[in-house]
Amino acid sequence: MTETGQTGQPGEHLLLDRALIEEAAKKSGLLWVRGTEGAVALWHLWHDGAVCLVGGGPGEQPLPGLAEGGTATVTVRSKDKGGRLVSFDAHVSELAPHSEAWQSAVEELKGKRLNAPDADTMTERWARECRVLRLEPSGSATERPGAMPDDSGAAAPVPTPATTRRPIPAALPRLLFGRRGPKRALRNR
């Protein structure tokens, strides 16, 4: 038995992880990428063995902390439940504008870009003002079904004076449901 509980060759768990990563990334339109400046949710495309995304320019998604040659942690959500399905470390590389790899990725990305104000000239704008990144999995999945951490992974809310928790006013139920009380008010409607 291997460390994932599967029987077979020692490298089989890596192949299973890669298959899970690819399938999850293909099905989910959103993933979380943690670079050097924290995690951000990004739309993406699975293309040629890696996650490809575009951003960093005006009107496009931000790409904070994703430097070429660096690494990032990618978390893919389940399309069904919306929760974390698989996480993996990835090598980040930027595709050179108008290169063969860039053209191939951009052809696919432009089809997934929703509500683009300049759909006809979008690829030229991406070449001038944006970055097209390729996040290629490096190694096995760090989190997968059967090997998830106990913590939720949720970030703590940002402190703000705008959020306060106080008891509801005593008169609110009477204002909402009238003098009869909640059960009678709902039955008589």
C-alpha cells in the first residue's frame, strides 16, 4: 500500500494526484492562489498541463505576489459543494507576449473571459498591459480527499468598526409580525 492507501506502483499516487488536479481545475471556474502577498480568488483555465490565467492590468483580475520563477499554492474548489477539493504547489512562469505558448493559452482564455468591454481587441490589450501566467503543478497534491487538514483554512475577518453585534430591539418582532405574534400572523396571510 502507498501513502494514499492505494495499491500499485510507488509513483502511482503522483499520477492519481495529477489526474485529480487536472480534473478539478477543468471543472472549477474559480481557484485560490496564494503567492507572497496572500491568497486571492482567480478565474482560470486548465491548458496543456497547467493552470493558465490572465490579469495584472487595467480591468483584469489582480495577480498579487505571483512573480515569474516563484512558487504559489493553488487550492481548487469542488464545483458541486464549493469547498476545498485539492491543493498543490505550483511553479509560476510568465508567458512571453505573442510567443507560441502565449498564443495557445490566450486563444483558450479569451473564450472564458466574461463581460470583456473590448472583446475584439482584448488579446492585443493583454499583450500590452497584462500578464499571462502558467502555474504548473510541482509534485504531489498537498491536500486531497482523505488528506485534509483539520482547520477550515478560512481567513479571519478584517477588523472594522462597521461591524457590531447587538441584541435585536424588543419591539422588532411586533413590528414585523403585528400584535398577534409570529405564528398567527403567518397563518392568517
